[in-house]
Amino acid sequence: MPQAPAGFKVGLYAQGLAQPRVIHTAPNGDIFVAESGGGRIRVFRGMNAHGEPVRSEIFADQLKKPYGIAFYPQGAHPHWVYVADTEAVRRFPYRNGDLHARAAPERITELPYAGGHWTRDLSFSLDGRTLFVAVGSHSNVDDPDTTPAEQERADILAFDPDGSHRRIYASGIRNPSGIAVDPDNGQLWCTVNERDGLGDNLVPDYITSVREGGFYGWPWWYIGGHQDPRHAGKHPELQSRVIVPDVLLQPHDASLQIAFYRGGKFPQEYASDMFATQHGSWNKSVRAGYEVIRIPRHHTGRASGEYQDFLTGFVMPDGQVWGRPVGVTIAPDGSLLVTDDGSDSIWRVDYVGQ
């Protein structure tokens, strides 16, 4: 079982899923999960005395590695569920309580894909005017100047809700696996899987607020004015533009999804803090990640750079891995739900007191 801090209890919410990845709570309290390996979106409803869902239904299937999920418009009565897969954003007509898609999806926009990072997360601005879509790079280090496959990748793209007015919102972000908008102030945040090939201790993955028009370095620079030696001498004019992220993580942590805690179950000091999943390293001599972290914000709406272990225990003492956290959301009762595509399960973290 995963391990949580004192006062918290971990239980098994669901199991036997097909690569559960992104998870979101619908306005009516239903839980939507992208089963990327199964090509479908699943909906869970209700919770019994054991902390397990009462119903489980397939909302939509025959999708190509679905990942991002977003409800539109914001508020209690959305009309659409947006889903992003490797190559496109689609939206399904939706009303509160729908357990199955009521019609075929409308294709909103094409997304660039020719291999490489396939995850595509979604989020809407608080005013509902902008759809953000995260698109990871095609490669580890290829120069977009000379590699056509990198065009419009390693970016966060922005659209109007109908897919029009396509533009680059922020760039130089190698793989923004998870994006989310702070429900208190509208600030966009993302998690980033940085580049490989520079050893165990470079480059730090990170979680950061995202500035419109901001440049975060990839592939020429990283963490401010540090040049990737594989691109020595290229684009010196960009060095001073590279934004230093808010929270630096261990290199190769593979940070995936983030959620803001607005539930009423955890202690008050957790209010508006961020939780982030660390999928875990695959190419590091000493394992890193394989946990859920808490980013305390001390009721400021900002991150100071610190983070804490929150849900651990996915790596055995002998180094064998049995679980890999991916998605995180807040359930209607204030507990935390975490998808795990290592054991194809969803875990529930509840606060039970000291």
C-alpha cells in the first residue's frame, strides 16, 4: 500500500483499469478518468462506505490515447467535455449526470504529432475565453530550427473554445505533461519533464506558473542562462529571456499532473496547496520520483520553491517498483484520488485525524 503522512489513510478506490492517466472531478461530483491504454474515458459515480465508487461506466471509447479532460463552460452546468488525444482535441456534448456520451465528438482542432511525447493535457482560463493545450516535444534535444517535427511542439498552445485563433501561449517547455489553472486567481501552472542525456543530475524537472509569451529554454538553454552543451553557441540572444521556474524537482522525476486542494477534509494549512504526481525516473542510476508531492503555498497563491513528500511507498526496499502515480484530483468528499498506471489502480487518500 502507498504510505501517507500521519493522520491520513490510504485506500484502494478502483483497480483493473487500462493505463489510468489524467483524472478530473466533474461539477456534479462524477469522476472522469482517461484510460489511455484502453482508448476510453471512464466515469465513476458515488462512493460507498468502503471509499469505492458505486457505479462505473464507459463514457466514450475508440479514442487514440486520450489524456487531457476539461469541462466547458466553467461552473455548475457545463455543456461540453473536451478530450485531447495524441493528434486532436475533441468535445462531446454533455449535461450533468451523463454517464455515456450523448453524441459523437466534434473535432475542434488538430494537434502536431509525429512520434515522441504523446500526452496532451487541457485546461480553460477562468473567464472561459481560452483553451490551453500542452504539447510535448518530438525529441530529447532536436533543434526546432532544423527539425520540422518540432514545429508547434514543446509549447503550450492556446485557442478560442471553438478551436479558432490558434497561437503559442508559452514556449521552450520540453514536455508540459500537466497543466491546470489556479481556481483562486486564474494563473496557469504546468509540470515539465525536462531533457535527458546530460547525466543523473541534469536537468531538473520542474513545476511553474506560466507567463503569456514566456520562454523556458528548451532546447538551447535550461533553468535560466545555462546552455545545453549539445547546442553550444546557438541563440545567445535568448539567454536573458529564459524564465527560471518556481519549483525545481529532482532530474528525471517525470512530474505529470497537478491539482489545487480546495476540499474541506484536509487540515486548514492544506487549503489551496498544490499536489503533483511524480511518475518516476526510467533512466537514472538511483530511482527518483514515484510519489505524490505537496507544494505548500502558505495561503499566498505563490510557490516558494519548497515541496514535501506526501504519498510514497511505490518503490520496494530492493528497488523494485510496483506503482507509478499519474493523475490527481479532489473528490467531492475532500479526499484525494490518485491514478497509478503501474498497478492500473486509483488510490484514495482521506484525512482521519491524528
